Amino acid sequence: MFTFPQESNTAYVKLTPNTLDFGAITVCLRTITDLNRNHALFSLSATPSDNAFLIFKPTADGILVYVHNKPETFGGEDYKVNTWHSICSTWDSVTGVAQLWLDNKPFIRKYVGGARIKNPSIIIGQESNTAYVKLTPNTLDFGAITVCLRTITDLNRNHALFSLSAPAPDNAFLIFKPTTDGIQIYVHNKPETFGGEDYKVNTWHSICSTWDSVTGVAQLWLDNKPFIRKYVGGARIKNPSIIIGQEQDSHGGGFDKTQSFVGMISDVHMWDYTLSACEIQKYMLDRNRTPGNVLNWKALDYRTYGRESNTAYVKLTPNRLDFGAITVCLRTITDLNRNHALFSLSATPSDNAFLIFKPTDDGIQIYVHNKPETFGGEDYKVNTWHSICSTWDSVTGVAQLWLDNKPFIRKYVGGARIKNPSIIIGQEQDSHGGGFDKTQSFVGMISDVHM
């Protein structure tokens, strides 16, 4: 269960689909809230439709389903606050028909139209100097560059859209939106402004920029409009660090939150040659374009970096409150080299009634009723997906850990039955349901959690 305890514009859960091209969609969920105002239940954004598929509860009666920014109201139903509701919504691009079900009651089908939905977005939720995505190119030596991307933001201040740094020039190739009119392209720290264009906030924009070291010429395209070519010079660029979400003032770092990006960036491609005007136009119009040969949005090699905190977590609600035995399985990836909690189940009086914990040292620790046992020496690598399962039984008092299909020796930890648990992902509970310490928080991805 995803719990959102307070109103904010920064708390969200991002789901990663296993496909990037949708001709039909069905979404089902269960929800409870005391809100009497507008609120989103499920938001799928794509370019150029920020509401490509949105389930939305307005203040007025009814539930809205948006497809490609077109809303249809399925109205008048008895959607009560403080009551669990089951909702399903369907849409098909062939028929253009959408339908809503609420608590096993189907509403009349409605025509909404809509083409296929492609390419979910990178979402960066708040101003910081720590949140970013690092992209890994498949080559390290560039005599020419083309970068294309799509973006939406409400920022009126300086912000970086694409930052490529090399060991010598930190702005080896930078696409930057200053507070003033225009978009700036930096090559080897030299900026050129392509200015005066109508770059609106809260609007999807498609941007391409090219540069060639032989001619020294750079050019910008915005929403299928080419700007005049300008001479920026510049030698070949080697050993790049490529960042989305921050502007690098040093190679791979030196971030300033006042230049950070907040919004959505999608469909990022990069080529090691100057793309032709015809190919750029295909990108702008999303018509059978050639994917990037250095960075391809549908096959990106990347790492996400978030913000260490003592407030970011997901609270899970179990369907029972009394446990004589427990098995927990999950998959995880992180670049943390410090202590961090992977799964925290607290009860009274044991804050670590059942805890899966990765210490700085080798091994993984399982706590049962505050008693730790280390299953140690295994090859737990950073920036690598790992599958973890842990078991415990109150009758035998035995716990065991499995890592990537490798079982470790069973160990005696004892422990009575566990009752009335609080289950948290992302933090370690030093008190029942709280007492978080950001130095033990998790930063990374956890998936496929079962208990």
C-alpha cells in the first residue's frame, strides 16, 4: 500500500512499466481518502500529452478519465470519503473507447479517441542539488554531437536541460535555459544564445541541438523551428559525464540547486554525428526517426540519484496483525556504501521486530525482536540488482537469508510472535512507526516486495 500522509507537491511514487508503447490500457486500484477537493488517482504522462492517461477525482461529482488531455466524466456515482473504493478504467486506441468501473458498477462507455501512448517520463520532483539522473554513453570520444529531448516545467529561473561535462571544460556541451529569453548552448564553456523564442512554462517542448568540431558550428531547433547556425568552435570532447537534472560545475558534480531542473524530461536521444534537418524534423514530429546511437531513450544505461532524508518512505499495510512466522522477499539496487534499511517491521515493544539491514561492513543483518544476526561475506555489489529473501519462525526461533538464489546457514535468533506491526520501506524505525535517521535511510530502488 502507498500512503501519502500530508498534502505536498513533492511526495509521490513513480512506477516503472515493463513496456514503453501502449495501444490499450487497463488500470485497477483501490483507494481511500478524506479529500473533498480535486485529486489525481493515477497519472500517466507522455509526450506531448501530460495527461496521456489520467484518473482524476474532481471536487464535483463524478470521476474523470483523461486520454491525451481529453477528459470524459463518468458522473453522479456515490464516491464517499473515508471509504475504500475499487476503481478500474479501460481505454483502447483502436476503438477510442474508454470505460470506468466503480465498486463493481460499470458506467457507460464513452468515445475519447487517442493514438498510441509512448515513452513515459523521467520525473524530478523538487529543487535540490542531489536529485539527478546520470546517463552512460556507449562511446567516450566525440567530434560531433546531436542531442534531442522533450521537456515540461513551470520554472521561471535558470535551469539545465542537458549537461555534458569533460575533465577539462565542465560545460563541454550544455543545453541551458536562462531566466532571460532564449536557450543557451555551451561548447567548451563558450555560450551562444538562441534567443527570443516562445519557450512557455507548463508546456511540452521538443528541443534538438547540434554541434560539429570540424566546422565549429552549433544550431538549435525548438518545436520544429530551426534557429540560425552560430560558430562556437571547440575541439573533440572526451571522457564525458552526462547528467540530467543538474548543471555540472565540475566533472560529475559541483551542483547548484538554483540551476537544478524540476519537471519532466522525456525521449532523450544522443548521436555522435550531426543529425540532418530531415531527421530532426522526424524527431520533432515523432515519425519513424532514427534512435540515438549514443543514448537511446528506449535502451538507456542510467543511474538515478535521490535525496537522503528522514521523511521519504513508503508505509505498507499488511492484511493481518499477528505473525508466528515471516518470509519477506524483495529486489533492490542502490549505490549506497553506508548503513541502510531494506525492510523495517516494528512492533511494540520491539522497534526492530523484523528488520533486513545492510550495514557498512560486509554481510546483511536480520534483526528479530532487536536481536541481530549477520549473514556475512557475500558479494553484495552497489549498482547491481539483487534478490533477497529472509525467513523466520517463532516456533524454532531460526532465521535464514537468501541472496541471489544463494542460501546462507540458518541461525537461531529466538523471538516470540509479532503483533500489530508497522511496516516501512525506505527508513529504519527506531520507534514504532517513526524515529527515522537519514543516515540509515535507503536511496535507490526496491521492487517486487512480497511477505
